[in-house]
Amino acid sequence: MLVLSQAEVRELLDLDRLVDALADAHAELTAGEASMPPRIAALVEERDALLGVMPSYLPSAGLACKLVTLFPQNRDRETHQAVICVFDPENGTPLALMDGTYVTATRTAAGSALATRLLAREEARVLAVLGTGVQARTHARAIPRVRPIEEIRVAGRDRTKAEALAEEVGGVAVDTYEQAIRGADIVAATTHAVEPVVRREWIEPGTHVNSVGLNPSGREVDERTVIESTLVVESRASALAPPPAGAPELVGVHPGHVHAELGELVTGARPGRRSRDEITLYKSVGIAVQDAAAAALVLAAARERSVGREIELEGSA
């Protein structure tokens, strides 16, 4: 079995190729060609935390399972940490064990980049990044790859962190979420907020919103935005499931309110943006086929470049 560290995964995972791989993965999922049971999680209530299990089979990417923890109170390490195991779909043999922390951050941002490519106005130039953590950083890197971003506004609870991230990504820090959102063409919400940081009264006509934050005890997007936006999800079954599998913002939302899955937009089964002033919302919960697609890219690149360490799991009798 090949073992790949986070440093190796960072070296091997190409963001542009990942956006295209996710488009293929979502098309397969929507076509019913993938197997992806709902995410399950063990809760660590005293830490407001969880351990999630995310298996999937994707014809184009193979068989994989991610174990991911969400510990939002972490201060000395990342709040999301993960490992991914890839199996041979022909015989079930474990093929690789790799860091999933970087994969999770990158595939989530790549999913938002795909949604942005499908839904945002072509001329979108102002990006509001809400949050200052890992996801904020990856979104600030991914979204300018699909739209001609000229201005990045960063807002978070900690002004010092917002300033540091803004300097890193070539943006500007602002004092409030409202200041970041007003006049923005694209919003990337990446928080663990209990109270909404995206509010309808701040959003201009024609804005595209990506929301990837998850807090089982709260919501980062207000109800009015959900109701008045054209809503797109990765998977209806996943997004509308009860938390922690689904999105807290979508609890009680009728399935008919979901305009489309990403795969339906990729294949043209459903239209993307239908008018210049339409507000579009991509609510992401993170799904296992995205991890499988990313892991397949990493494994293929590792084999091509002879990166990683081989270990033997089977001992002698």
C-alpha cells in the first residue's frame, strides 16, 4: 500500500485538473452511476466535534473512504483533519493511504470554483471571502481561476487574521461581513458561524454565493437568502438530509426548491444562470465522490512521479 504525506499530496494535487475532475464526478453522480451512502458521524458533544465517515465508488475514480474530524475549538491545529484510503475496485485490496486534510480543503474550494464557473456572471470581478481559515485561503486561490477577479475583500471575526489573509492573497481586509458582501459579485462563505454571516439585505442583484461552512448548531446563510436564491447543491439526498450529513440552512426546505445539482448543470440537464439579476446560491456539504475524484488524481500523479512510501499490511503467518 502506498502512503502519501500531506506535503506529498500538496505537491501532487493540481487544482485546475481537480475542477475538471469534479465536473466529471458530479455528472456521474447525477446520472446514477456512483454509489455514495449518506455521511455518518460520531459526535463528541463536549468538544462540539465529530468524526465523519464518507465512502464512495465512482466509475471514473474508483473506490475510496475518507475519515474526517471537525473540531471547531482547535486553535493549535486545523479544525478539519482527515485521511483517505483508496481500494482496488476489482478486488477490494487497499491501494493507498493519504492525507485527507489538504484534499478536503482543496476539493471543497474546487467545488465552489466549479459552481462559480457554472453560475456566476462572466464579468464577475469582486470576490468577498468570509472567514480567515484554511477554506478561506483555498477559496481565495481557487475562484480567481474561473473568473477575472480584480478585488478580494476579506472579513472575519479577528481583524488581525483578516489583514494577514488579505495580504497573503492580494486583497483588502474590511471590518464587517456586510462591508465585504455589499457590491461583491461573488461571495465565498467559509465560516463555522452560529448566526448568519450572509444576509439577503446585503446581497446585490446578480450575486453568486458559495457557502461551505458547517455548524450543526447554527447557519451561515440566512433563511431569506435560501428562499429568494436559485439554489444549487452537490446532491439533493446529501444536502437535504438531517445534519450532520446535510446542511442546517436547508432543514425543512422542500426538494422542489432545489433548482439543480451540480451534475445537472454540468450535463446541461438544468440551466445555470438564467438572468443577469438572478441571485444564485451554491450550498455545499462536501460529498464523498469529490474526495474519491481528488484521491484518484493524487494516486495517479504519485505513481507517475514515483512519490510516496510503500508499506506491507499483510504480515507473515
